[in-house]
Amino acid sequence: MEVRENIIVPLGYGKYVRSDKIIVLEPIEDDRGPGRRTKVFVEELKDPIIASRTETSIVSNIVEIPREIVEANVALELLKDIMDDINNIGPMLRKSIKKEAGLDLEKIEKQIEEILKHEID
């Protein structure tokens, strides 16, 4: 893959950086959530910029990637984001959601885990 030069890449919440100035993209594992998806290390900046976009979506702006790969990665990132959100739902609300909407969050979690497990293999 080749980095497209002089492309302005949106990082979310009004943050932008030139594509050829990005050095490292590091997904945030701990304290990940809305507004906190990726650390973006940029040339000449001491500290990384915290982006609200995933590393996959940022990379898709930086380089030319075949559409099929981008779509698959976006789908996987969406599943990861859904999993993060579901993990923040407490047991009382889970019971209420299951009772009121018939939505079994435990079952959805297991299905997402199974999909993500196969993607890692």
C-alpha cells in the first residue's frame, strides 16, 4: 500500500491531519469509547492525537485499498464498536431490554465474539 500524499484526513470532532504526516495509528484498548478510538502519532508532535475514528477508517483515507477489504474491515470495526457498547450495559438494563424488546444481548455478544474469533484465526 502506498500513502497518498497531501490528503487531509479527518480524525473526528474537527481534528484533521495531513496523510503523509501520520507515523503510527494505535487502537485504544483501555478506556475506548465514543471519541476515543485511536491514538494518532503525527510527525513533529510530542503527544498523539486522540481520534474518534477507528484505525481502519483512518487508514482507508490515507491509502488506496481495494473496496472489498475496506468494506470487510468497516464491518468488523462496527462489530467491535457494538461489542464495546454492549459491554457497557448493566445486568438490570439487559433484562429490561430482553423483556421489553425481545433482544438477547448475551446471545448477540456470543455471536459477535464467534465472528471476531474466526477473523483473528
